[in-house]
Amino acid sequence: MIFSEQSLIALDQSYNLARLTKADISLLYVLDEEHSNLFSIFGKEKKAKKEKGKFKKGIKEKLDKLAKETTAKSGVKVNTKITVGKIYEEIVSVANELNAAFIIMGTNGQHGLKKRFIGSNALRVVKESNCPVITIAGKKHRSGCKVIVLPLDLTEETKEKTGKAIELANYFGSSIKIVSVINTKDEMIIEKLKSQMKQVEAFIKKRKVSVTAEFVENSNIVGGILKYTKKVKADLILIMTQSEMDWTDMFIGSSAFEPINLFLSPC
């Protein structure tokens, strides 16, 4: 957790999920080890250590204040933690330590150094996390989650991804929009996709969740999904980090549309 506008937006979006899952929120501030090494400019080790201590104390005071304000605003218990190290490694490590249900991160669709810094950390967290990672880009989001987009392909993780979509839809009262992007003329693949879509749609309907299914044609799978997501005004896209890892950095880095992305690590 850093005190950027995007991180605070991510924090705002975490309230409903925490309430619905009856979870606490843990705010994490990672003092990047490169930043930490800058205290050596103060010369003597004792003085550098003192300045570093003062900096961490200031961060803790701000973090505790934010936690108190968040609890008052949301009614959710909020904890705080400060660590030193590589940002993505510390986030994953603390999530494991806390047995976190989700990691929620703000990401930025900007270009240049800031995008590379924020995007690269988010991407590494997504790749290495053992729990689902929610990345939030953009400045405006509806409270809660009304529409979930469930992209389908022919990989084996479809069942797990579908189960998570149903779980979240039940939490939020969302509808699920299934989409498969056709980027081939191979009739056998198209028929398999159609058969799978029917099965998944029927499975979701049996769970009493509102669902629709649609095929879109696009030579670029990610482009097709993003275009469809914009069309249905989706709040969340579910992506498997193993089978769909080639898509991950495209979704995190995209500035074409800024929904919330949920990246699932296979069990």
C-alpha cells in the first residue's frame, strides 16, 4: 500500500468485499530496498539508521491514521504493517503470512516510468501470488460489482474460474457475462468452444446466477475481450494466471479500458 491516488481508490473498492466476506483489511507499506539504501547519504551508520527510523515512524503515523479513518468510514477492522524489501516480494510474502483471501492493488494505465514501476510490481505479484489478485485501474468505479466478465477458452482451468465467478456473483449480486473470442476458422475449435459455453452457461444457471453468453470475432483475443467488456459495462474480468499469463501484462498495461481485473492462481 502506497499513498498514491490509485492505492486509495483500491482501498475504497476493498470495503464491500471485506464486508461481504467478513474479512479484515490489512494496509501494507513496503519501503523499497533501493529507497531504503538512500539513507546511507547521511554518512555514519548511526545517523543513517536514525533518519531511517524517523521516516518509518512518519509512515506508521500516516498509515495508522488512514486505518482509523477507513474503519470509521467502512465499519471494517483495519490492520497496518510496514516492511522493507523488494515491493512485489514483500507483498506476496505478507499475503502468505496472513493467509490473505485476496491481494488488492491499484495500478496505473499511464505511460513512461511510472507505468513501468507500478505495472511491473503488479505483474510480478500476479505471477507469484498464491491467492487471487485484484488490480484496479482508472479513477471511477461503481460501488460493488454488478457485471462480471468470464472469458472462456479451451484450457483445463475453466471449472475453477467459473466457480470463482459464481462465488463473487453471489457475494455482490452480480450478473455473469460469458465471452469467447473466436480468432480462428477451424470449425472443430469453434464447435468445442460452443459446446463448452453451453455447459458453463447451464452450470451457472443451475446456481441461480444471472448469466448471458456471447461469441465475438477478433484476431486479437485481449482486444476482443476489452471491447466486449466496454460494451457490457463490466466491473470485473476474471483471468487465470497460468493458462492466460500471456494476457496478464496486456490487461495490467491497457489504457483502452480500465475495469477491475481479478487474476486467479491455480490451486
